Amino acid sequence: MSEDEPPENISGGPGGGGLAEEFDEREAETRAEAVVDRLGELYWQKTYGGQDAFECLVRTILSQNTSDKASQPAHDALLSRYGGADTDLAVALAGSDQPTLAETIQSAGLYNQKSKTMTTIAERVIEEYGGADGFDEFVTGEDPATVRETLLDFSGVGPKTADCVLLFSGGRAGVFPVDTHVHRIYRRLGIAPADADHEAVRAVLEEQVPAEKCGFGHTASIQFGRDYCTARKPACLDDPDACPMADYCEQVGVYPETGEVVDPADATAE
């Protein structure tokens, strides 16, 4: 595990609310499933679902374009100032002073943009759902496709953020959020097409990985991307045996002979 990352992913853990899944012993039916199973041997397992939907959305927005190490203090500071057992976080953020909110979440980076996004979303949540509780009922109770479509209509919410809310708040099996690590890894492995965008990678993974393994596959893939399959210097570059996925990987865009690493979409055609 990378030394500059926290010992547990803030999106999972015992506070996740249930839906812990054990990997069964059957033989993997796809290479993508085999990769996720091996990740299960490398990293901790998580629980999914049960997180308050609005807080989960805020937390995921804070994590955009930064690491857990940077976003966690911002999340803690935000809850310390605006949260509380009897406080509706959506109401608190909608009525907040934007410069003060921006200062509170400064450690997460892009704090002016993120604070504006959160207040705008908070106002919409109050208008359409009456507050955080109503929004949570919508996310956990409505059809997942409807929830995803609605979340994507929120300002500042993209596919990865929407899918994280579905997974970590809604506890929806079969959701495999695709961030920059997942996008890179599964194209480099050769599991998804080299030129696939984030949505195309998601479609491949959700088709080839059993629903109960998608949530863990997401968090474990991120850790694998941090520890081994980094963007500029993957472990296989100097030593092919250093990567635990070496026997599954097609090394698309990685050229150990020259030390060159490019985006899989720019890889030399064979």
C-alpha cells in the first residue's frame, strides 16, 4: 500500500452499512473477474451501502481531482462546521457563506469551484426533495437507472461521482465506478478497448465482473493503480515479475524495452 495514502479507503469500511461480499471459490468466467479476484487476495474487503446519500455526494465531490489524503481533512472540516446529529447538511450548505465554505474545504483543492457546486446542489436537493433525508430516500429507493440519470443532471456531477453515490449510498450491486485509475488499468490490461472512454470501460466491467464483485473491484483497482499500475512508471516497466497482474496483462502502451509509457489509446498498433 502506498505510504502517502490512508490505511483505509474513506468510501468503504465498517461504516458502509452492510452488503459485505465474500468472493466464492468458483473459477472466474472472464479475465476481468480473474483480475478482481486476485485483487481480493491483495487488498482488504469492504462493505457498501448505507451512507447518507447527500453526504456521500458531497464527499465524492470533494475527492474529485485529488487524493483521499487531501480530501479527507476537507470532509472532516466540513462536517465539523456544518454537520451534526440534528443538522440537515443540505440546508446547512445551501445557507452557507460561499467564501467560508471554500476556506473550510481548501485542502481538497479547487475549493472555490467545489464549494459553488455543493451549494448549488444543496439548493436543488432542498427544492426537489425537501432536504437530505428526502434525497436519501430517492437514491436508495428509486430505480438505479433513474437515480443515475438524475445525478448526472446535477451541476458538477459526472459518471464516476454518480456511480459512487449509487454504490456507497444506495448499495447497488453491479455498479463499477470508473475513475482515472480504473480507466487506465483495464485498457492497459487489454480487457477494455484501448480507445474506450470512461463509460465504455464501465460497460465492459459491469458486463464481465459479477455484480457482487463490482464494488470491491472498484476500490481495489484504485489501490492497485496507486501501488503498481501507475500512470507514468508501472511496476512492470523495470521488472515484469513485480506486478501481481503480469500474467493477465497485455501491457498496452507500456514498452519495457524503451522505457516508454503512453496512454493505451496512443499505443503502437501491432
